[in-house]
Amino acid sequence: MFFGRLTPLVRSFVSIPAGVLEYPLGRYAVLSGLASLVWCLAFGIAGYALGTHWDSVHSAFRYADYAALVVLVLLSSWLVLRVRRAAVR
């Protein structure tokens, strides 16, 4: 649970399997809170360290968003094709 919350993209959906598998609510809340604290601290420290230089870092990584989107589309397409091929068999 903790590492699921730390993993980008996965953290958005980790609640679904936790609910389906009836993960204990108290433990889920504590682990989710700790993982969220890690993310908040990391972004806060990074923002503080970058200060006014944030724009230069942001522009240096401007294509990373596009690359992530391409990977996501390719992976989704591959999964759809795989499921369709399995259904035909």
C-alpha cells in the first residue's frame, strides 16, 4: 500500500484494489497518509531548493510530459490489442 501511493499513476488507482480486497481502513489511512507526506515533503523541499530557478527546470523538462503521454498511449494500445487477440482465441 505504501509503495503503491508513492508510485506515480499507480497512486491514483491504488484505492480500488484496496477496497476490493477489503484492506483494513485504519492501516490504509495511515499508510496513505505517510506516503502522501513523503510526496509533500519531496515537492516542498524541491520547490524551496529551486526557488526562483523553477522556470528553468520546468522548461528543461517540458518534453517529459509528452514522452510520458506517448508511453501511456502505446501501453494502452498494446493492452487493448492483447485483450482483443485473447478474446478471439
